[in-house]
Amino acid sequence: MTDISKTTVTPQANKPAGGKKNRLLLMFLPVLVAVLLLLAPVPNGLEPHAWHFFAIFVGVIVGLIFEPLPGAVIGLTGVVVIALFSQWLLFSPAELADPKFKMAAQSFKWAVSGFGNSTVWLIFGAFMFAAGYDKTQFGRRLALILVKYLGRRSLTLGYAITFADLLLAPFTPSNTARSGGTIYPIIANLPPLYGSKPNDPSARKIGSYLMWVAITAACITSSMFLSALAPNLLALGIVNSITGINISWGTWFFAFLPVGLLLLLTMPLLAYWFYPPEVKINDEVPRWATAELAKLGKMSRHEILLLVFVCCALAMWIFAASFIEPAMAALLVVVLMLWTGVLNWNDITSNKPAWNTFAWFATLVALADGLSRTGFIAWLGKEGAATMGGISPGTATIVLLLAFYLLHYLFASTTAHTTALLPAMLTIGAAIPGINMQVFCLLMVTSLGIMGIITPYGTGPSPIYYGSGYLPTKDYWRLGTIFGAIFLAALLLIGYPWMMMMF
């Protein structure tokens, strides 16, 4: 039979809908939004520079939604504008009044701070892992095995990806490592087997569906297990220090269990309905996969080396997280791949998607960090506390959870979100008479994983799947809104009553 992976398709025209005029309008829109906010009165209790920073941040988010230019360009523009005008956008009057304060140096230091973030480097390492899977054809071999046994139906492939993440999640305290280092490099080899290519109309054949299932599964399992997401452990320490409440691994797991099971069992089907693949059933592909596996023959030396390296990385992520940073473990494996010939230096330097995502996510991390640095997040928490007086405990719990969840639009890191907002939310909750703090804390901490679905920068794996070329910007934001609402509704309608029964 014809090699399905070489099916020809007509490339999608690389022109924005509506032509040049529409593109100029979309380029002007983020600037207009930022200028309008800059001209708006500064809210009471907020420093002017913090409000001005927020105005630029919102302009960047609008730009990322409509994407008149590549996301990395928009993010870099925002960082450069703030750094150039840091006297009015980044630094407080007290900092500027200090004679020892060097504004130019500090502006640059802040602008490039995201490039030193460990999650950014872990994402980069994930792309290198994927390159190793692709070059050695080990990823193709694993993809063919999946297709051979489960590839007749697209839906069964979706469930296979979901359960693969579920099996790894309890033992991998980084969803970026889990998704980028193991799941993504394998499933990236699946779409081409069906003639589904990135950045192309054929992406909707099956690639778009599989990538969306993968990111949703990563978010669900990150909430399901205390040990599946690094900020979960951070959240645990914050809860204990502020409220004195201890949450065990088992308590966390059973508190989220009904929600987690429901979402894991239904999510591939929901994705199948909301974002249906064009290829639903194909009897010929599994037979072709069997023949292709026979052609591959035995595993090569480089495939075996890659398998050993990946297992070592997984072991370090699971058992040695306290001794070696997950990002450093990934970089160690990249170095080993280079020394053993699994990859060469040209494979690193020519990987455009990896460098594009690296630059894009690094700028967003810096911008999100700036919201805390300028005091905007602290002001937001204080204002939230002032508006909660006289509200019933049940209503207050729901309102605070909604705020905590939706404010994730402002963050490019779950860790930053946890650090900046969780203490404020816990402090507000503790001040409300009659609130069940055990339940309130559990709702807050178990929402950290699922909230990552709402944006293409909301959690570590998001830029990886978004950067795959199978999830266009408008589709990601639309689906993020839909599935974010579903996840939140499940937590409120199922998780909240269940936790109230537990405590």
C-alpha cells in the first residue's frame, strides 16, 4: 500500500484572513488596548507604575490571542517596551530614589530573567527529546506499536494517550517533564502516519485531536496527584504555614478522585465531540503499521541509547528531584545524546520550534513575574479581601475559587501563580467566619493543575503542544475556554459537595 505518512496535501496559505488591512488592524488592536488602559485613572491604592505595567501586560495578552505577529515577537516586544520605559512601568519611586540603584542594569536583568527560568529550559529539553525520538526513529517505532493495536479508531488512541499520562503522573513531579520528555515525543510521531501534518489543513485529520487530548490529560492528572506537579508541593507548604492544615497524599487524591475519574473517562470523548478528527476509523492503517514495524527490524544502537537516556531522565524526575533540578536532568540527557551521536549540534541549532518556544515562554515568564514585582498582585489580593465582607461562607468559597482560577490568565507559570496568589486567597478565606478551611484549601490546591488548560502558556506542557503546529491559536483559546469551564464546573458541582461530605 501507499505510505500514508507521505500523503501530499496542499499547504495552507500563510496569509491572515482578510488580507493586509485586517492584519494591520490586528496589529493595532493590542496597542490600542494598552494605550486606553494607560490613559485610564489609576485605581486607588495602586502605584502608578504597577497600573502602567498591567496595561502593557494586557496589550501583550490581546496580541497573543489575535496573533498578528508570532507569539515570540509579541512577548519580546512587551518586554523590550517595559525595559526601555522602566522608569514609569517597572520601578517604584522608592527604588528610583536610591542612589545605589542602577536602573539600566536592573531593567536588562529583569528583561532576560525568564531565560533563566527552570521550566523554560525543561520545555527546551523536551523539544530535544522529541528530536532524538524522531532522528533515531524510536518515536516512530512506539507510534507504530500504538497504531498497530489501537489505531483503528482515533478515539481509542485518545484514551491510550490519557492512560499513559495517568500511569506516569503519580511518579513524575513535573508535568513538563512527563509530557515533554515522554508523552509528546511519542505522540508527535502518530499524526504523520495518517497523513496529518503540522501547520497544514491536514492537521485536523488526527494530529489536532491527539495534541489536545494530551494537554488536557496532563492538566487533569496534575490536579489528581499531589506528586504530579511541582507547585502542588509548594502549595502544600503554603497551606501549612498560613492555616496550619496538613494535607496528605491520600487526602489530596481522594478529595479530587470523583472529579479526576470523571474527567479522565470523558475528556477524550468530549474532545472527540468538540474538536473531532477527520479520520475516525481506518482499518487499513493498523495493517500498514504492522508491515512498517517489520521493515524497521530490530532496535538500532541509537534507539537503545535513547531508551536508556529517557529511562534515566524519568528515574531522576521521579526519585532524585531533591538532588537534581528536573531541567538540569533534561540538559544532562541532551549532553549525553550529543556525546553518543544520538543527536548532533546541528540538530540543536536548527530546531526552530524549540528556539521559538524558548523565546516566547521566557518573555511571558518575565512579564508575569513583573505583575508581582510591581505590587499589582498584592494590591489585587487586598482589594479582594475588602470586597468579601458580609458574604456567606459558601458563596465566599465559590467566589474566591472562581477568582483564583480565572486569574491564571495573568500567569505563565503555575509556580508563580501559587506563590503570588495562594497566600492572599488563604488569608482572605481564613478571615471569613464559618468557612470550612479544610475544604477551601483542598479546592484551591486541586485547581492548580486543571487551570493550566485555559491558555497556551498556562502550564509547562502548554507551549510544547501549542508549538507542535497542530493547535492553531484561535482553536487553542476557544478550546481552552470550553474545557476550562468544564473542568471548573466539575470541581464546583462534584468536587465541592464531595469534599464537604469528607470534612
